Amino acid sequence: MRTAYAVLLLLLLTALSPAPAHAADNGEWSVRPADSPLTPRAAFELPARPGASLTDRAIVTNTTDGELTFRLYVADAHNTERDGGLAVRGIEEAQRGIGAWGRPERDTVTVPARSSVTVGLTLDVPADAQPGDHVGALVAVDTRVRPADGSHVGIRRAVGARVYLRVEGPERPALAVEDVRFTARHPWLPWPGRGASTVSYTLRNTGNVTLSPRVSLRTEGLILGGPDGRRPSGVPAELLPGQRVRLTGTWAGAPLAGWGRITVTASAGAVHGTGSDGFLHVPWLPAGALALLLWVPLERRRRRRGREREPGSQGWIRRAVSSTRK
């Protein structure tokens, strides 16, 4: 039976937030860093120098009524192309960063029902490691293969606790907005709230630290309807170094007609990046109706003036009436 556990890894790690102090939990088992002497931790946050070797401890907890066995491994994290959420590489994929540097004390661990097991974690940072942020996770994969609903593909579920490693050295935050595309999709009648125009753009972290970007849209030019700007939703909360995501959002309040530019601005602290796309949007049905309304009276006036200017037409009528009376 084929196993497709990578999808579950993506979903579980996307939902995991490092801000609140709680374990990465799927309701049956959890993985979290062992608490420090001062405060509980939701993620491994470790500073390091190139060439350093770090050790830490993780706690794997089984909250079910039966014994569970897990495969443990350290994985690289990345932003997904679909929505920018955080995902990790699968256990059979090649690891290049933290996934290649880290190793759990044991590759396999069996946790009794309603119990926890503590496992050591080691990270050997290469001497040539690039300065900045490196993000991954310590992942516990259930060794059981479960059938997926309505499918012949088996699923292995997994939970991961994030690992944030910052290697000492110059920090170079940088952000870029690329390939902006505005697509106007208003209906035949340009009523506000109708239609589903979209704005697509690529957000890229060109620096070496993790960023939490905010994005805004601005319109410039001669436009009819629509606000001057807005903040799109769906922007990833964390954009890892070297990662890029392609984002597309609907814009129900986009300009109804006109020409100009749509500018997308991304910012994270003092770092900014911009990109833009020109547009010319004319809703042809209302534009054609307006042109027809203007053309009809003008054409009537033109024809009337043409008849009045025809040589001898009125004089011939008067002469014909005079001859008849004689």
C-alpha cells in the first residue's frame, strides 16, 4: 500500500504556531521541547556559531489508551507554493539545512499509553553555515499506515515541533515583489460588489532572516470606482530566507474601469519591496451602450443639417406650388 504522509505533515505544521507555549499536538500525540528552567517553550529557538554542536531535549507524549511507536527525524522547513504556509520535507526526501545537521537520540521510540518519553536532540552546525535563520522541525511519524477515506492510498500521520536556528553573522533582511498581474473580471454590468478581479504576485525573501511581511495594494491613474488601496489577505505569517510564494487574491472592490497602475508593496519592519502592473480596463457592454446613446442624437443632428444644406431643395418646392396656382 502506498504511503502519503507528507500531506499530513504539511497540514499539521502549518497549523502550529510558535507564539503560544503549547506542544505540537494532533489530539493523539504531541512533540515539544523540554521546558527550560525559566519558561515553557513552544519551539526550539537556538543561537549558534558556525561549527558549533548543540544539544537539547524533546518530549514525545502519547495521549491515547494504546501504545504508539514513532519514527523520529529532523526535517528542513519551507514555504508551500499553494498558500505560503510552513511545511517540512518528508522522511525519505533529501535534507539540506537543519534536516541534514540534526539527529534525534533515537530514530524510533515507543511511547506507552498516557505516557511521555524524553529524547535527546543534537544539531551539528557546519563550519561554513551561512549566517542568518535556518528553520526546520523535529518530526514524530506514526509507524501505522491508515487507509484514507475513499482512497486506496495509505496515510501515516505526523506531528512536528519547529526548530529555529540563528547562525551568528551579519543579518541582511530583504524582500522583493515580482511578477505582479492584475486581471479585471467584472461582469457585463459594472455594479459595485459584482465581479471577481484578481491580483497575483510573487513574494520573495531575498535576505537571510525570517520575515513577517504585510502587503498593501495601491491604484494610480484615471479610474472609475474602487478604493485607492487595500490590504490583501492570505499573506504568510512567516516567509523563510530564500523562499518565494505565488499569491493570488480576489479584489471585489477593484476599479470598474480606467487605466493606470496597480502597485503591490510588501513590508517587514524597515524592509520594503514593490512591484506593479499597468492596466487598461473598459467594460465593453456599458461602454458600447454609452457610445450608442451619444451617437444617436449626434447622427440625427448631422442628418438634419445635411438635408437643410441640400442645394435648391426648398426653392424647388416653392416653385412647384406657384406653378400649380396659375
